[in-house]
Amino acid sequence: MRKALVLVAVLLTAISFAAVKIGLFVPLTGPAAADGESALHGAMLAAEYVNSHGGILGDKVELVYYDDNFKADQAVNIAYKLVQKDQVAVVVSGSYSGPTKAAAGIYQQLKVPMISAYAVHPDIVATGEYIFRVGTLATVQGKAGAHLAVQKLGAKKIAILTVDNDFGVSLTKGFKDEALKLGAEITFEQKYPLGETDFKPILLKIKANLPDVIYATGYFAEAARLVSQARQLGIFIPIIGQEGYDSPQFAKLAEQKAANGVVITTDLDRDSKSEITQWFIKEYAARYNLDADMVAASAFDAVMVAAKAVQIAGVYDPQKIRDALGTIMTFENSVTGFRGFTAAREAVRTITCQIYLGNRFHWFWEISDPEVVTP
């Protein structure tokens, strides 16, 4: 009798601690640490949200996460660890394009679904049928930027600055191809290295070129230096950025309010009427004493989508979760406006354009034309 009671106690303990593990890799150290922290915070909020609403299949969500240090080799090592050691059945990338692209091949090989939260490079999802993206594909975001420049801002002559990595090059390709189709002229184009601190030589060339707008890819640190130095040189034409600018660090690092007037294409509309979006923005600020950014919002959505796929699958099995992800054509609990996946596993969404004014980003314009936003 005593043995039976002990066995029951052990079983009840196991049940009470049952959890659905969702893997996550983020750059918590290195040059992308601020974004990595945002992604982790967003993912944690999603796990808490799911658990407070009953969990998944009666179990709690447990995030199993590691720091990739913004390095591709680390992301690859983490992929093996999450699958083989931690035995997760679905993974979220809360990292940049380089590490995400490298890790995608491992998840595809091991047949475990991976959802990219905000990494934009086209090759990520093209890796195979186990790889999905809830953020905006680079070429689509670039196309949207071209419509912003030409249709909304009336640009005819455009200067392009590109951070020389997967993120920057893929965004610029989408932008340039579409801008030319729209009849704009690219009058100046140059790449710069990640981590660049002195943009003045390039900006002086741009100033002499007299463009109507500058389309500049980059992350928040480079973006802050770029806009600060542009204003110092008396360049006050519109500067168009992308989701890499979408961080509280951008305005914090920009000098003398140089961030004011900068317009970006991104996935988070701060002025959205969506109940869950406004809940997320307020809850994030209350929890972390920071303004929510696109990275945090996208990581939240990616974990929410992963949780929904497990619920649809009805079992904690990688192949069935992958199949379930492929059926998500509508999605209600999205902070960023993610509406579902295309047959090619890319996100369907409206792209918002935000302008930085005062002390935060505000709604400026949006692009919903299916010809532009459909991958």
C-alpha cells in the first residue's frame, strides 16, 4: 500500500510540473545585447500570457533560452543543445539574420520547426519546410520603404546607405528594385561596415549630391550616429530607416534630438487600436521600465504562434507542430498585426511606417496593398 501511495505521489508531482518547452536563442551579450534583452522580455511576457490563460493542452509553457552572442557558430551550437539535450519540439529565433540563417539549417536537418521573430533575410525561410517567419521579409520591407519614399514623401532622387551584412544588403535590394520601378532615380549608393562610427565623409558626398531622401539601413547604434552626424552637417532631408532603428536605444544615443523626424518601416504600430497591442505596450513599460520595441513585440508574437501550433497539433511532436504551423492562416492575438502564414511560410501583415517625434515613435503611414506586402 505504501509503495502504491509513493508511486501516486511521484506521478502527481510529475504532472504538476509538466511543461511545454519552447526553445529560444537571443543575443544577450555582444553588440546586439539590447535587442536580445528586448526579445527575451517579449518572449517571457508571451509565456506568462499563455500560462495565465490556461497554458497549452493543460500544461504550462517553459522557455528554454540561450545567449548566441550575435554569433552564427554559437547559434548552431545552441540548436543542437535545444533539440538533443533539452528536447524542445519548437524553437523561436529572437536573434538577427546571420545567427538565425546559420541555425535554420540545423533545425531543418533535425526536423524541428523554428520561427524567426524578426530576422529578415530571405534565405532563412528558404532553408526548408520546418522554417517559418512572423516578421517581415527583407525584400518586402524594402519594397514598402520605396513606396514610403516615392508615394508618401514624393522623392525623385534617392541616396542609399547600406550596412554591409545580410540584413542591410537584403533590405536595400528590395528597396532599390521597387524604387526604380516607381520611377525614382538612385543618385548615390554606398555600403558601410557594421559598427561604423564616422559617417561624415559619406554624408558630405550625399549633401553635395542633393537627394530628396536618404534610405539608410542599419541597427540602432549606427542609425543614431548617422542621423546625429547628418543633422550636424546641415542635412535635414527625410531619413528613412527600418526595424533596426526600432529601439529605445536609437533616440537615447542620438544627439540633440536628431532622431526627430526620422521615419521607419517596422512591425509595431504604437498607435494601434488593438487591445492586445495596447496591453503589451503598457505591460512591457510597467515590467521593464522601457518603451516596447518591434523586437520585443515580434518575439511575443513568435512565442504566441508557437503555442497556438502546439495547441492545434494536440501533441508535443515536432512534425505535427510543423504541420499545424502551416495551417495558421488567421491569428487574433498578435501584437504586431501578424495575420498568418503564406504557403511559403512567410508572414502576411500590414507594414506600418512610424515617425519619431517628441519622445517616441508615432503612426505616420501604412502599406497594405497586397501587391506590395505579400511575399
